[in-house]
Amino acid sequence: MEELLAHDADPTVLDALGRSAVHWACENGSDEIVKLLVQEEGVDYLTKRDKRGMTAMDLVRRRSKLQ
């Protein structure tokens, strides 16, 4: 992830589900990647919702309930 960000990859790009990299990192428990992403300008993990209405933080909460 660091290499991608160093080469100007846009961490705010959304996929077909309306999710950004921070959504996927949060859902998959990739804590180190989450830490990198939230430092990037424009990454919104609190209010940006995917097509199901979930924020990245919602995905963290859901994952923690499943564990």
C-alpha cells in the first residue's frame, strides 16, 4: 500500500459497491493499511457510505461482532 500511495494512487476511488480502499481494509482487519489510509487527504472513514449504507467504521463494528 505504501508503494501505491507513494506513486500517487488515489485511495478515495470507489469500486462497483461504492467502497474505497479504507472500506476493504476495515472489513478485512488490515489495521496497518487502515492506519496508512486514514492519514491520506480526502479519506473519509466516518461518513462515506457504500451502496449498502455502510461506513468503514460500520464494517469494523460488524467484523468485531462476528469475531
